[in-house]
Amino acid sequence: MVKSEELERNVINPPNLDRLPKLREYRIVAIGTLIAMPCTGTHLKNTGEISEIKVKGIEKLKTRFRLYYDCI
């Protein structure tokens, strides 16, 4: 976890800083050689930690989609 005031020093060129909700701390997700990204999403060790995901809606944005869901 990275404190919000340390975020820009710990993540190089993240494309999503302006879209993040304002939090005190952020999880940094790094996958292989891809750019590490600050994230406020739901992360599981494996899918067995939840029983069902209910998709509540999909919003089409200019160049991507936003998914709304609940974990049941």
C-alpha cells in the first residue's frame, strides 16, 4: 500500500491518476513488465473467495468501458 502523498513518487507515468477516487492509501498492481498502476478495485487471491459476481451495468466511454458489479 502507498500513501496518497507518496503515489507519484512510487509509480512512474501512470495513465489513471486523474481518474482515481481520493483515498488515503492505494494498492499498486504490477504485472510482469507492464507499467505498475495504482488501483482501488477488488482483488482476490483466487475466485473461490467469492461465490458469485452480479453485473449491474456496463457504461460505454469514449475509448473503453466501465463495469458496475456486486460480489455476492
